[in-house]
Amino acid sequence: MSNPNAYAALRQPDYRFFLAMRMSTTLAIQIMSVSVGYFMYDLTGDPLMLGLIGLAEAVPAISISLWAGHIADKYNRRSLIVGCISLLLVCAIALLTLVWNRESLPQATLIAGIYTVIFFTGVARGMFSPANFALLPQLVDRQELPNAIAWNSSVWEVASITGLGVGGLLYGFAGVDAAFGTMSILLVLALLFVVQITPKPVPPSERMEPAIVRIREGLHFVFSNKIILGAIALDLFAVLFGGAVALLPVYAKDILKVGPEGLGALRAAMSLGAISMAFVIAHRPVGKHAGRLMLGCVAGFGFCIIGFGLSTVFWLSFLLLFLAGIFDQVSVYIRQSLLQHLTPENMKGRVSSVSSIFITSSNELGAFESGLAAKLMGTVPSVLFGGVMTLLVVAITAWKAPKLRDLDFRDLE
């Protein structure tokens, strides 16, 4: 039986434009991620180069995050998002220009150009995350916030993984030029959506405080709240070691031997899992035993990564990634809900910036860890190592973070 409140937030026009912007931007970023990764591996044949892509994006994103959170709490958040998407659009056009001229450029120049562009996408993403997170609660009524969080995390997860699938399919069937061209079109759409959102005032705060004081307040809030710290640390270390997705180009080309078309299907597998769970969460939000559920789902993700690492059969690899998408969607929703519920309105940018450092570290540095481990240990052993370490992180978190383990969302209402 359908829950009529499952669509409460979607009745707000500004929120619908926000979701459309988030969908378009995330699709574009993920199409870039899979296309740059496969192009670089095709160009060099070196899995370490895949890890260096993650590092090139993570370093600027992490470096700028704390300052970006301060800016998001002090200035108009919609305007900041417009600036970030504009920079991403410039980067997309630059990538498209590089691949158009790939036959005439020396390989070293082409590789250096790609890494330079990726560096600037890291700058844009480091600024984007806190502004995006802080704008969300300004678009809906307080009682609609849990529903808005559910749809937001669902749209992000679905777009994130779907973008990887679409990127692989575009690369395989139409080429890298089409992939980067599609990315550019999506970013233009994102700009059109975000300017439709009604400008919102910045929540009141002491605007004259020095930036370093405000940044320190955000750090203190996160590190003094054991539930928030436990949730984002769990995400950091679990995905850091379980980042086998970065090695999918190697699996598709050398182990499963399914090429870029198969790579797109493997990316889409996680998308289908996330979409399925997103629909369930929107109609039946997580409440009871949220902490235990989060730990269980991260453990499930780890087991799926181990199984994927061992698999040499395409359909089994597809199924394991489908299940990984289901588990990951639940974890993302719970973490985002915790941050929105427990963070004061005038600190959301700064707290989100700290969370962004963890998330960026887990995704981008996880890609670097996977590439480096594959270089040193071999592809399959590195994936198995990552999955085992994810399970170890879950066990340590369950032991050392009892407040997170025993979390119940009903206590936050």
C-alpha cells in the first residue's frame, strides 16, 4: 500500500528543480569518471594511472573543503552552486577538446591535459558539496525534511551509479567524444535548473567572525558528536578499502573480457540495485535500528566486493554489484539523514564540508588505493584485500561506536 507522504517534498517546485539539478550534475560527473578512467587505461594499460585520476581530483577537493563550508554558511548558496556547475562545464568542454585532438597531441601532453582538467573538477566539487547540502533544508518545510532527504540521497545514488553505466555504454557504443559531449549537455541543463530555484537568504550567523574561527567551530561540532563522527568515519574507511569500482575497466577488459559495453552493464548493475532500494526507502523510511542496519549494509557491501573479486563469470559479477548497490543506498541514506537532523541550520555548510572530506577521501582516495594495490598485489588480490578490510572496519566500528550501533531514528524526531 502506497504511503501518501512518500511524495510530500516533491510537491515543492524549488525542490523539484533542485533534484533535477542534482540528477543532471551527478550524471555528468559520473559519465566523466568512467570515460576518463577507461580512456586512460586504454591509452596506457597501467592500473596505477586509474588511481592517480582519483588522487588528482581528491587533493584539491579535500584542500578546499573546509574553506568552502565557511563560504556556504556565509554567502548565497544558490549562487555558489551556479559558479561550481559553470566551472564543471568549462572542464567538460576542455576534455572534449582534448579528445577531439588526441591524434595530433603527444601522449604525454594528452595525459597531462587530462590530469589538469581533473584537478579543476576537484576544485568545483569541493565547493559544490557544502553549498548543495546546505541549500536542501531551505527548500522544504521542516516536517518534509526526512522525505526530502530520502529523495535527495536516492537521486544522488541512482544518478551516481546510473551515470557510470551510461558513461560506459556511451564510451563503448559511441566513443569517448560522445561521452564528453553528453556530459557538457547535462551540465548546461543543470545550470538551467538551478537558476529556476527561488533565491534563499543565508541563515543568520556572526558574519564578522574570522574564517578560521568559523571553520574551527565546524570541526569541533563534528569531532565532538560521536554519532556523526562514527557514521562518516565508517563511510571513509569502508569505501576507501572497498573501492573496487575503480578497477572495473581492468575487470571488463582483462578478466571478464566483455569490453567497454560490458563495463557499462557492470556499472548499471549497481544502478539497478540502488534504484530498487531508493524506491523502497522513499515509501518506507528507515527508523527502527538505523545504526545496526547501517553496519549490516556496509558489511553486506564488503561481502559483495569479495565475491566480485573472485568471480570470473559475467552474470555473477553483475548480480554481486546489483546487491552492492542495494547495500550502499541504505548506508548513504542513513548518513545523510544523520547529518541533516543533527546539524544546526547555520552550520550545515561547515559540517557538510567536513563530511565532504571523508566522502571525497573514501571515493577518490579509495580509487587511488585500489589502483596502487592492484599495481603492487595484482588486481584480484587487491579487491579481496579491500573487501576483507571493509568487514574489519565494520567490526571495529560496531565495537568502538556503541552510540552509532544503537542509533534509532525515532529518537531524533
